[in-house]
Amino acid sequence: PLIAVHGTSGTRGRWPPILPYMEPHLSVYAMDRRGRGASGDAEPYVFAREFEDVAAVVDGIAGETGGPVNLFGHSYGAVCSLEAALRTGNLRRLVIYEPPLPVDKPVIPPEPLAEVAAATATGDREKIVTTFVTKIVRVPPGELEMLRGMPSWAERIEAAHTIHRELNALDHDYELDLDRFRAITVPTLLLLGSESPSFLKNATHALAGVLPNARLHVIEGQAHNAPDGVPEEFARLLVDFVTGTA
């Protein structure tokens, strides 16, 4: 079993590009984080509840399947997965793809964060998502149109109200202590796009320096959305690592 945890603006519906290449080998459990899809929400928003959510899903599926499970987190979901790994003993292997850890604060530049805040206040969901994708994630030219053309774009728009609170949590609510992650001893694969922005590269390399049982793989020519850009290659990396063939 592999649990997949999406990032900011995503839902469990962002994984179909890679699922056909994974499902012959893995039982994939794609969760909706709170505030979107099939999951409920609660106010006020507390970042730590997300960590507990992921740990609860891990423990629940481990109980159902009778043994440790594998966990994959992307972006904000990768931070949630790292923290969940400190809260459960039911992990077998861990895959972390570009966690926006606040190694260099602020993680989010003030100007685009203000744009997201203003669009959130007016309910302009399209503006929220496009600002996030182009000015914060900084997708390469042309990738925005690729994302807009995917079925998951409508779900990103529907979840747009969650974006500002998650960005705010990274810079204002989350106290980073990298040394805590030394306690994560399960085999871990760190994934990084060669074209990703420096704040994601810095965070991933910092994490590689503290995890005792991790290896780093750079996906050439890709940035923060490799599951969409090179789905077969990305799925192969996950399958090979989780099944122990690489």
C-alpha cells in the first residue's frame, strides 16, 4: 500500500496521470487533505492538525492491511508527511517531493502572498490559483496552460480558498527544527526537479543533510509538477523505490 498526499491547491484528483503506471504494482490510497474533496474542515485552521490527519490515515490503513505502509507527499503534503512520520510507527518507506520547508524565511515572497490574500478576500478563485502557480510555485513558461487543460484544474479552483491559509502557515505558524527529522529512520527517497525554484532546492538539500536513511534523486528537465510532465518516469521512480527494486 502507498498513501499519496497532495500539495497546496490539490486534491486526490491530481494523481490520475501517474496512476495507470502505479496500480499494477501498488495499492494506492489517495487522500483529500482537510477542506477539499471528500474531507471536511474545521476552524480555526491549525497546521498541526494536518500532520495528525496523515498519521491517522497511515495508522488506519496499516491496521486494515496488517503491516507498515508507504507514504508519498508532494509539496505542502510533503511537509505534512514528514511530520506524520514523527507521529506514527507504521511506516515502511517514505517518498518526499519538494517540501517547502522554511529553511530561508520568508518562504513566500510578500508581493504574491498579498495578491493571493486580496484575491481570497474577493473570492476570485481563478486569480488565487494562477497567482499561486505562476508567482509562488513559479512553473516554467507554458506549464500553466498544460495545468489548465487537465481535469484536476477545476478541483484546484474549488480548493482555492485553502491556498492562503496554507501559505501563511508555512511562514508564520510553522517552527522548523530540522534536527527533529533525524528521528525518521525509514528508507526515504527525496525527489527534486532540476528546474525547480531555489527555495524548494534549498529545503530539499537541507532535508537530505539530516535524514539518516535518505537518498536524493534529481528529475532532469522538470520542476514542481513532474507527475504531470513526465508521469511514466515519475511513477517508475515511486514503484521502484517502494517495491525495493531500486
